[in-house]
Amino acid sequence: MIQRDGAMISLWQGNIFAFTPKSKVDPRLVYDVIIVGGGITGISTALSLQEAGKKCLVLEKEILGFGTTGGTTAHLNTLLDTPYTTIQKNFSEDDAKLTAKAVQKALRLIHERVNRFAIPCGYKEQQAFLYAQNEEQEKELDEIAKASEAAGIDLTYTTEIPFPIPFTKAIQVNGQASFSPLHYLYGIAEAFEKAGGTIVEHCRVTGVEETEPLKITTDAGTFKARDLIYATHIPPGVNLLHLRCMPYRSYAMAVTLQDYEYPDGLSYDMVDPYHYFRCQEINGKKYLIAGGKDHKTGHEENTRHLFETLEAVVHRYFNVKGIAYRWSSQYYEPADGLPYIGHLPGHPQNIYVATGFGGNGMTYSNVAAITLTGLLTGRDDRYAKLFNPNRLKPVAGFVNFIQHNADVVKQFAGKIFSGEKISGWSALARDEAKLIKEEGQKIALYKDDKGILHGVNPSCTHLHCDVNWNNAEQSWDCPCHGARYSMDGKVLTGPADRDLEKIALDDPGNKKHS
């Protein structure tokens, strides 16, 4: 089992041992490319660049697979969450076709690497099924089918789906797949190191000097590179892209079935928010994976309840034996339906980003690897214009993220609040949290299951929105741009790069409040 960015362990993180990098960093070397982020986007891109002749260094602030890659439900699909109808409308029919080509190429790249490196990740080619359950959904389904076919997606109408779910109309999409994402991630990480690449874990980037070469300062030293890629799910700091990417949480569970009838295929309904199902064998045991109940990060008061409602959906259709894992994960929905892959707005041309993948992170991560490798080697820029982050002009007054966070006002500096004086603590049950106001200041207060109080400044260190408590993952989540923090204020998810300030509560570690 490995650690992750929340209190609930995913199926993938509960069935694997952590990857141990074997490569050694050379602080004297000017690397061709430094990639910040050790998820599937960062490692996939690093491997592509390393094999293209670039000397690459990956910097990961925690461990490989700590974040969204370890929390995905791992659908590999060309049937996208943002349908081709929307891509046609927001862009053009030609751009919809180019998008389809890009995601098809991405899936081929994953398949090729599974075979070439013999990665034991349970990879399986599958068919996907999108189904309607009423007349209104049927009309939408017909529009999606027509636009998808026009874009070049291989699909047919079908009268049967392999899932015991009632429907009125359905399409079958060929050329899809699934896998165990962390087994795959560790497989390509090993291949990257064997190709001469370097990985450094527990290495948090604290600043970037936009000189020539770039100087990247971290808590493990300073490194130099000609090019820099942010593969951090969302770029850190303050950027136009934060105003164009909406953070969402999605919920998942892995269950075992009484009848052991695990269906093949990937399944999607058309409810809003929609539900999705698939199966996976991992370490010799089969599971049905269900997901859905998506909502904007920090906008749901009782996140635990969403697991209950998702479980009810699963029980409605399947003969459930037991629930083995429950977890949630984060993704960023782009404003116009397509991800942002390329030059990071407001920075020099040698700083790049890949973000805004929506619910298709496993697929778009490899689109990013293809697109960024083409840009950095000058060999292929066919997708660069389509996914260009600068299709939106940078906002005036853009501030470098290090400069911005260095100016955060510490409202609580030097203050100690007695737990006995905080008016809100007595109303808290164990394992409960709330925002209270004391001496004119807001405090984010959590009482753990031992009765110990934890207090932090609730002002998100990104752009100062007040955080909200996520009772499922036991984290403070920002409803504005998706930054997430532990109960004690440690950054779990960007774009924040600085922890919430802890508030001393009269030595709460030695005092329990019941």
C-alpha cells in the first residue's frame, strides 16, 4: 500500500508497493528538460522525451502515483467526457477529427509501451457502451453518435450491453481499453530510468528563475534546465489557466460480487452527473469499479453521503458481496472542452504545461506526451495549435507564483488561541470540522477521532478563498481553484505551493476535548 492525497485508499494504491527510484541526480548538469510532477503525464512525457534524445529529470514533491494517477478509475477511451458535439461547436469539425486522431494515437502509445516493456498492469482492450434511459437522452445519444462517427470514432448501435442495467438505446464504441494505472506508471518509470532518465521524489519546487538556463530551486537543491514542463495536474501559482479550469471531485468504489459475474466493457449512463462502471483483475482478484457523483471541489457539505448514494446505485444493478475500497479523486474541467497543452501563458516560451484533462486524464496524459515531445523536439506540431494554452490571452497583472505566495500576509503570526477560549470547539463532535470566528479572525477547526483539535488559517494560500472541510478525505478543500490541504494544513493538491498556517491551540497535542 502507498500513501495518497487523501484519507481513503484507492484500489490501485492498496495493491502495490511504492516505486523506488534508482537513478542519481547530477546537480552540476544542465538538463535538457525538467518535468515537475510524477504522475502519468509527467512520466509518460519524460519517457517520450528521453527516448527522443533529451536528457530529462523528473521532480515529484511526494511519491510517484501520490495524486490523481493513483485515484483514477483508469478508463482508456476515445469516447470523451466532452462529447464531439461540443468540440465541433466550440472549435470545428476538423478540430473534432484532429482530437479523435490525437486520443487514438495516445491509446496506441499506451498499448505499445505495455507490450514493449512487458508491463504487468492488467491491460485489456475493451468496448465502451454509452446508453440512454429515456427519450430525451436518446436524442442526445444520437447527436453524440453522429458527431463521433464524423470525427472518426469506430462505433455502432447495439441492442445489448454487457451490464445488467436497463436502457432504451445504446451505442458500442470499439478500440477502448483499461488497465491498473499504478502498475503501468511504475513500469514506464522503470523504462524511463533505464533509458537514462532521472527521478527525484520528495522534492518540492519552491521557485523558478526565468534565466538562461532556467534555475529551478527545490527543497532538495537547485537544478538547471533548458526547458521546464509543469505536469502537476494544474500549474502552481497564479495563472490565467486557473480561471479557465474548474476543479471537480469524483467518487469511486471497488466492490466484489456474489455471483462472480464480472462484465466486460466500459459502461456510461447519461445522467448528470453520470455513472460509470468497469471491472479489473488486480493481484489475482476481480473487482467491479463504479464511479460518479461528480461535483465542484469544495462545494459539497457532506462528501461521505455521496459514497452512500453511489453505493445505492451499485446495489440497484449488481449482486454485491462487499465493498473493498472507496475513494475520491480530483480533475480539472477546461472551459471550452479541450485540454491546455503547450506554452504556459505569462512565461517564457521554454516553460510548458499540460492541464485541463477533464475526466479523461489517462488518455489526455499521453496526448500531452505526444504533443509536448513534438514541440520540444521540433519534429511534430500537428496538435500544438489545437491544444495551445495561449488560445486564451493572459490576464493583465500576471504574478509569478513564487512572488505571489511570498507576499501572503500571515494574519495569525504570533497568536496562540486557547482551546478553552474558542467558542466553537464545544459544539464539535469527534471527526467533525467547521469554520469559526474568534477575536475577529476566522479559524478552520477540526476535532479528530481522539478528541484533539487541529486549527489552521482557512485562507487558501493560492488566492485567499476560504477552504471547506471534506469529511470523506479529511482534507480542507478550496472551492475556488481546487487546492487541497491536510487537517494540519499541509498542501495535498495544487495550485497552492504553500501550506496553510497552523494555529497553536494551547498545545492541543497534550489536551483532548470531548
